[in-house]
Amino acid sequence: MTAATSVKTQYEAVIGLETHCQLSTNTKIFSSSSTEFGNAPNTNIDPICMGMPGVLPVLNQKVSLTASNISIPICQKIIKFLSSICRSLLTVQ
């Protein structure tokens, strides 16, 4: 067995997908600071945004529900697409 063959069998390629989106909420995800566009710099902040010691963030419920409602159909479409690719690859080989 050559070195190249042992490397191919030793490692498995794992590909991840990271997505970002902007939700239309009035406050930030972990604080009650406004998300209004166009304000002067550093005006839409509070101790949570600044990372002050002793403050704990609280998850914005609207952000959580909106993200969940968006992600479920997207994940279903991705799974359906990937399963169709896997089926086509299995029939070719």
C-alpha cells in the first residue's frame, strides 16, 4: 500500500455549509438594542452589546421563531436535493 492510498482511507472529507441572514426584527438577537438603520455610530448599543462583565444576554423570541420558520423549509429542500444526488451516484456506480 502506498502513502497516497493510506491517506485516502485514513481521512474522510466533510463539507459544511454556513449561512447568514438578516431578519426583519426591531431589536438585536441577544439584546433589546434597536436595529434601526441610519442612526449615528455606536448609538444602538447597550451593556450586553458591549460585552460588559456581569451582563447576560437573553435570546430574542421573535428572532428564534423567525429563524426556525425559515430554516425548516430550507433544510427540507437541501435534504431532498442531496438525497437525489446520492441516488443518482449510487445508480451510476
